[in-house]
Amino acid sequence: MANPFEKRATEYLADSESFLAVVTPEPLMTFFKQPATDGTLYDRLAIVTGTPGSGKTTLARLFEYDTVRSLLRNRNVRTYRSLADALTQCGVLEDLTPKVLGARVPLESEYRDFWEFPYPEETRISLTTRLLEARSVIRWLRQLNESGVVLNEVEIVPRAGAEAALEQIGGRDGQAVLNRARDVERALYKIVRALVPPPLDSLGDPVSEAYHPFDVVETISLPWEGQRINVAPLAIFDDAHSLHPVQYERLERWLTQREMRVGRWILTRLDALNPARVLGQEGEPDVQKLRVTTEIRMQLTERRATRTAFRKMAKDMSNRYLGQIEPFSRRGLTDFSDLLATEITALTEKRLGELAGRVGVVQRRVGASDSQRRELQAKVEGYLDRSSANTSDPALILAATAIALERFGKRTPQLALDVFSDEDLEPNKPITIDSSVIDGARIHLLHEWDVPYYVGFDALCDASSENAEQFLHLAGRLVTQAETQLVRGKRALLSAHDQNRLIRQRSTEIINSWDFPHHREVRALTELMAKQCVERSLEGNASLGGGPNAWGIPQEQFEALPDKNPGLARILQFAVAYNALVLKTEHSTKNRLWCLLELGGPVAVANGLTLRRGGFLERDVRNLIAGVEVV
Amino acid sequence: MREEGRYSECVMHRSDDVSLFFASYFQGRNVLVVGGAGFDPRACNAVQHLHRSGAQVQLHLIREHRPGPKDALTAAAEKNLELFQELASTFQVTDVEIFGNDGAIVGGRRAARAVSELDLRSYDDVIVDISALSIGTSFPIVRLLVEEFARNVQPKNLHITVTHDPGIDARITRTAGDRPGWVHGFSGALGVDRDQNPARLWMPQLASGAQQEIRRIYDFVQPDDTCPILPFPARDPRLADDLALEYREELLSAWEVDVRNIVYADEDDPLDVYRTILRIDDLRKPVFEGSGGSATIVSPTSSKLTALGALMASMERDLPVAYLEAENYELEVPAATPPTTSQIATSPNLVHLWLEGEAYASGRPALRREV
């Protein structure tokens, strides 16, 4: 069987059962449970945003009736229970009975074309919304039909006061409503696919006739296991970034109408929005907007929380995928993190001696006495003994001591150096050992002594920039290696060295395979950023701990980008959308606000940079402009 | 039973035959050429041939604009334009933005509208030279003219020319965009709901270095079956094998292609591609008749010459065409100086197809239009 980690997400979408076998409920709990509990998920417009690969379509698919139906059919399968529970907490199920009739309507095809028509804006938006409504109705009813429900037994329940308008959507009967929706769709499709737009006055019925099912339908009644149930229709408009910005804005406005009773979501990629919004510059949504919309960002703004949530989701997802691979499941290897060794092989005696020699050179250069060196080394050892995140290791102790000595040298008044004095000179500020010194030491060991740095499940998650697809791409390589070991009769456990090597190899491949628009400019920029970050990371005193992995641009300069330099803004838009860069706006340091452009996980990993966040090089827009120049 | 194709007996000339045909047919005729005003070194080749034939050539050029063109390409396009000016008695250029300001692909629609506004009544022949036009603009233009012809509006005769040169193709690299879609006017009937969805057969024309592009198209099409088209016979007899090797992961794993589903078509013969697509489409029809029917989807991701075959099949059967628009182009070495009026490039292979008009008796199979 092919490694399921290597399969593309879309390959799972076609069949509900295989989709359910690999999908994790964690994002539901992270992003959707709260609004569902607050009652703001289905009663108003919900806008869901995320980068490509963040799992928007997967989520849309999970809320579709087809999937829910498959889940209920296989309700006794153990792995489905957590999904059923998550869907219950999100209000899709109640007592294992569907409450929501979800339909995903992709917007990637014809809708944007309406905006090219030489018609008044009102006509164009009317054509757009009408086609959306017709297709939503079709998808609701077709799913019911495909699940075995006879459409004549399906009844449309109108909202109070809209009974008279039932006629315009085909009546109450499910089959008649489907037929009407199909007629509308066909008429509109004929217009949109015409090579040249028909004259406005020839459009006729498709535009002039009333057809507003979203204003009419409240619930849909259907037979369910010997009784009748009512389900709330939900239209999920996926890939809304395909629309023209004005069209998107009009659609958003239209969907915020309070009269609508159907649930409606817009799913959109970050680069769908105007550059300012993608680049994270939108201020707080106003109160009025909050009342009519629910905003769900599939990458949390609180970064520590994001990492924790992502690790949890990635763990569940990878375990599900692992369960699909026979050599692992047969041996009861169901936890992906168990495949990743965390113990780092010590340097050989010879190499350790060389490293110690280098530390001695540093000691002499900075003028520290043997007792001062011992004191610093003792501090390092003490810190490592207390630390739960780091394992004490002779190489790590030596590398951290070297950094401490360099810092000692920086803080000791050099003019007072007197080779004839017996007294030890003291630094003007005591040297403390913390996690940043240890991270710096680990980065130095990676670059200079090839000691593995990207080791363990958390590192793998952090290297993915909180992006599910990227995580699978990186993890897939590790799984293939572990599987090979199993097949050869060895243990599945991957050594730290192998993990580090494979993750870095895969990261380089990911970067080499970039082919998104402006990838050349993005590549040039990230290469330059990475080069400068590596140089700074390898400074002897590790002034930024593990080093920088970002450029900081003054916030005010960054905010002016879309107006002053739209070309650059567009390049950055793609860089962010494809996880080459991650933005952190309004980062406060040295009494100034910065926008951090962090290198995405694979870029950081390929270049041997820290995965810890916060370290950055101070730059400005001129550096960005120079950085995107393709030689 | 297989249907006879509308273009099965299409008149086609290649290489030296083109010059002979042009000299005998076009002399003294009033000809409109719709072509591309781009950087492609082949852009002027067909018009040069026409000029020598003694035809009254009037030019309507479509200048495709993409964001951030390289200076070298702009300069090459300007040189081509100068040469066009020397060759044609009347000369008009329409600028067409391929991408809207939001990045949406709008070029095909805008090009079709520009051509629809032309008054074609005064011409004996209209030639669409697709050598320097992208798939996204050339396909809608040709289809528009073919449909006009079918409605007996205009023109009297419709021809297509393309200059084929794998060497130049190899020098041009394109960066594909990230939004796969249907070529404007080529979405078939896939956009309307039916009781049973048709089984989707996807026929991509495999080309070297286009893996990512073709994968994206695959994700967009989501076919039930895939029949990749490989070039054979080809100038390089190993090309089909090399491509199969390059795409082995897709063929064996992602697309799960049965080796019997690999289709071969002559690299130099658009009619072979055309007939191949029609044959496969015909074979599937009876098989899927009772279960929602079959929809054949093509992706002309290889050379322009083979794309022509896909174009003819798609127009005739109303087949959807899935593609990825090019975000930008690069020419590996500086564009060669275009030959002067008197010189005609000899190496590129000019191909001429007489698509509609006086050469054909009435009663050819009609063009289908499902919606």
C-alpha cells in the first residue's frame, strides 16, 4: 500500500469512508466548538480563513451531509467515535441524528466570470448569488437523494412569513425544488459559459424572475429511521478567494442579512483578501461586524496556543495515518511519536577532544582563568541538570560553555587586561545560563559538528509552520524510512541523526519544488534572509540565543507597503500564502513596533536555523525590495 | 459505431507544402490574420509566408500582458512588431490583460470579446496564427470564429496556422499560475447538475518539466480515469519513454493508470491527436451510457501543434479543456533577431489547417453544444 502520508489531501476527499479513516477531529474542537457553543456558527455568516494546506476543504468536507451520513452508518467503528463526538459538540449531530445539512459549494470555477460581464454591478452580483443559491439547493437535495432519501418525501420548511415565496423556489416538495434549482442553474450556466456575454436585454427570466431560496428556507424535513426530522441547511462556500475583491465584498454583505435562516460559511485562502488584510494589518473587527459575522482563523493569533493546538492535532492525524499502514498496524505501532528517538548520539572521544580544544582557544582569547571557565561550565551543567527540555551531554556542555565564555569576554573591560596581574578580571554583568544559551549551543553544534537539532515530534510539528499538509510532507519521509527498517527486520525507531537528516532533506526538496507565482522572487528573498540569519546565529556569543529566523520591518513601513509598493506586497502575499514566510505583526521590541517576517518551517530547517520564535534582524523596506531582486 | 469527425478529413499542409499552397491559394486574396504580438521568435513566421504569397494581409494582433515582463521579452516583442508592420498593409494591436487586478484569469474572455468586435465581412479568409498566442486566448478565439462560421455569419474561410519548433519550445520556460480552471468557453456541460454524474476521463498531454502544473490540473479535474497522451512517433523516438519515466510516480501511484490506458499520438500531427481523442470518446460512450455517461476532459499541456488536435476535438464534441494559465515566460537565451522580410526561417515547421470553408462540402457533422 502507498504511504498515506505521501497522498494528497484531495485523494481522500472523493470517498467518504476513506476520508473518515484519516481525518482528525482536533481542528473541529480547536476552531469550531466555541462558536458552536456560543450559538454563532450557524445563525450568521461565518468566515473561515487559512493558508493553503491548513485544512479548510477537509473541514468543509467533514461538515457535509455525505460525510455525516457515512459516519453514522459506521458509528460502531472505534476510530469514528471521536469524530462523532466532535461533530456533536459542534452542533452537527444530536443523539447520533443529523441536525445540519451541510453542502460544500466550491467557488473556483465560473463565478468570477460574472464580474467580467459588461453589466451593471447589481446584475452581476445578482447572477452570482443566484447561481450560488441554486447550487446550494442542488447539493443539499442531491446528498439526501444519494443517501437513499426519496425526494418526494423531503419537505422544505419556510421561515415564518415566507410561505408565499415558496412558489418561486419550486414549492415544498423536494423533487420540485431540485428541478427548479436545476433550471436556474442551467440558464445561468448558459450565460456564463458563452464566449461573448449576451446582451443585457436578452438575459430575460434567469435574471428577472424571483429566485431567493436563502430568504425562504428555514429547515428541511426528511424521513429518518422511521420518524421525521428537521435539519438546518448549511451552505459552505469554499475557495472564495477565486472571486473578484468587490464581488467577494458584495457576497459577504449579502450573506450577512439577518433574514436568512440557512447557515452560511465562506472559506477563503489568506491571499484572497486585499493585501493589507493578508498581511495582517486589519485592525480589530468592529462591533457591528462581529454581530453579523463569526470570524474563524485556522491559524491562531496567540502563537504559543497555536503550537500547542497544532501539535495535538498533528499527533492525532499522524496516528490515524500510521494506522493505515499495515507493517505498523500489524506490530501494534500506533503512536507516531514513538517512532522518533530523542536521544542524541554522543560525539566520539576524538571529536569531543577537538571541541574541548576549541573551547580552550576561546577561553584564552577572552582572558578567562581556569577557575572562571570551571565556574561557567558548572553553571551550564547546573542548568542542564534542572532543565526538563534538554538532556545533559558533554558536547552540549562544552558548546554552551564556549558561548558563556564569549559573553564573558564581551562583558569584561578589555582595557584592564593586564597579563602580569594575578587577579581574575570580572565581567561587568554576571553571566547567566538560560534556554537561549542552550539553543544557541545546539545550533552551533548542528552547523559545526553535525549534531542533530531537528529531533522529536515537537520539532517536526514546529518545522511545519502549523500547516497540516506541510507536516504530512515532512512526516511522510520519516514514516517511509521507519517502514523500510521494519521490512528489513530492524526496529522502527528512527535515530536522531536520521530524523535530522531526513527532515532537512525533505525541507530542501519542498523549497526546490516551489512553483507558485513569484516563487523566484520569494526564493531570492528567503535565501538572502536565511544567509544573514545563519551568519548571525553562528556568532560566538550567540547574542540572540538560537539565533534569528526572521527579519523585522518597522510596522509603519510595513503598513504602507500595499500603497507604496504593491508589487512587493503581492510577492509577500504569495510568500505568506505558501508558507515561505510567516507574519507576526505588531511585535514590540526596543520601544518600537515591528512586523516580523519569519522564515517558514522548511526554509528554517533547510538552512539549519532555530525553530524558536522571536529572534530577528532589524531591516527595512529597502532591504525587502533588494531581496526580491532575481539575479 | 464510431461517428465520422467533422475535421477527420481536414486539409493540412506542413513545411514546404505550406509555401506551395499559400502561393497558389492566397495570391490576391483579402486575408485577415489574427495572431499574437508577443516575444515568441516564431510570431512572424506565418505572416512572412503569406506576404511572399502575394496575399493582401491585414493584421489584428493580440498583445498578451502579464505582470512583470522581463525587459528582454519586451524587446523581442517590439522587434516582432516592427517586422509585422513591414509585412502587413493594415495593422491593429489589441492589448489584452491575461490577469485581472485580483489575479483572476480574464485573458480568454477579453480576447474573445475583442475578436467578436471585428468586422469580418470584407475578408475572403481569416487565419488564426496560434504560434505566439497562449492556449487561454487562442482556444476561445478559434472557437468563436468557428461558431460564427457555423451560424453562417462569417468568415468565408477559416484557417489555423502554427509554427512548430521543439527547439524553441525547449528554450521557453513558463511559470504556471496556481489557479487551474477551464479554458474560457470550454467547460462543457460539467457545470450543470444531472441525476448521475458522468464518469470523467482525463486526457493530459504529458510534457517534460510540467509535473507540478499537470498535478494541479489533476486535482482540479478529479477524474475517474486518466489516459495520458504520449508523443509517438516523435522526432526523439525515446521521448515517450522518457516522459513515462518522468511521470512514473503520477502514472503508477497518484493517477493509477493502467498501462493499457496510455495513448500515443504523433507529435507532428494534430489530426492524429484529434482522431485519438475522438476515438477514445466514442469507445467510452456505449460503456457508460446507462450510468450517467462519460465526459472526456483534455489538457493541452504539451506543444502547440498537439494542442491543435485537442482544440479541434474539444470544439466538435464540446469537451471541457482544463489548464493552468502561464503567470510569466522566460526565454533561455536572448531572443534571436527575427529574420528580415526577405528571409524566411527555414527550420521551424509551419503547419496550416483549413478548418472551415469552401474546401468542404456541406453536411459535415455539426458542432455539439450541450448547454
